Amino acid sequence: MRDFLLFIDTEASGLPKKWNQPYSNSDNWPSAVQISWLIYKSDGSLIKTENHYIGDRDFDIKDSAIEIHGINREYLDVHGKNRKEVMQALADDLFYYQPLVTGHFMEFDYHVTSADFYRAGISNPLQLLPTFCTMLASSYYVRDPSVKYLRLGELYTTLFNEKLENQHNAQVDARATADCFFELLKRGEITDEIIEGQRKLKTTPLKAFKWIIIILISILLVLLISIWL
């Protein structure tokens, strides 16, 4: 395990139009309206907390999203910061600490955050760092055969036998994700091998697939030409 862990959570303006699109297709991915990250040492000691709202006016917030997290345009006009400023602060922490980046439903947080790096014109440091998802790691605790994974609040209640209050506040959810991670670590449900296993399953960026296909086609053409000659 790395020396530092960064637990991240986002509240977003909505959901993606299509889940299989790269984050560089920023029109497809919602904007973060709130982004929080907490940095811990591997021994579980908290060393830094960041919590920010995005005040840029280049996106609309879906009513369905407001119903979940309660963050509307009026709130962002008062409390929001410039996206580039917030994303640069996150990028600085990612570059400095080189952490294991962890979230609950990390795929969503990864793409929302990456899309905002793209919008801000900042090179995406998440591409260079290992990520980990507590949602994927906790499937052992699912008891309902119709459900594949536990929501964060469900996992928290399962592990600590108490309700997670104030859910869908990114700072609360990031801290709860950290609590769940370290509890699963203590129980032996998270190991270095499991962390590495998730890293190997990390989806190859779609742009990389295009180059792989081009290379394979080129090799195939060379082989066919050599056979014909």
C-alpha cells in the first residue's frame, strides 16, 4: 500500500448521458457541484481535508440531482469557487502525495473529476495514479441476491451498525468512505493483493484502444503482404 491515501467524493450536476464515453467528451459527463477529498497516512491518521463547491456557470443542475444533494444554483453563486482554482488544488495534492485514490463507486468520481480537469485545461493526474473502489471491494457483504453492490450508507451501517447521517454531502461521504476502507482493512477484507487486483482491472482508456486497434491492423497488413509476396 502507498504511504498516503486520498479519499474523494463528488456531488454532480446530474448523470452522464452515456457511461461508456471518455471523460474528454465533457458534454457527456456532468460537472461536479461539490468535490471533497481527505488525505490520510496509511496508518489511518488524517492529515488534510479539502471541501469545495464549483461556482462556474457553464452547466445546469438537473432537478433530480438537486433533490438528492440539495445544492442549487443560488447556493453555488454564494459558496462556489472557480473550477480551475479547485481542480488545481486537487492536482497539486495528487502530484505531491502520490496517493492511492479511493472512492465509493470510484468509476463515477473518476470520470466526473477527470472531466472537470479537462474543462479546466489541467493535465489529469488521476491517469497516473492507482485507484480503488470500496463499492467493488465490499460485495462480500451483499445479502440481497437482486443487488450486486452496497451503497455507501448501506456499507457504513453494515460495518458500524449505525446510520450514516447527512449523506450526499461530499465531505461526509468522503470521510465515510475512509472509515469503511480502514474498517475493511482491519477485518482483512482489503489487502495489498486486492488493491493490486483492482488496479489490473482498471479500464483501459478508449483513446488507448484506438491505438491498439491501429497497431493490430498494421501488423495484420504486414503479415498479409509478406504472405502474398
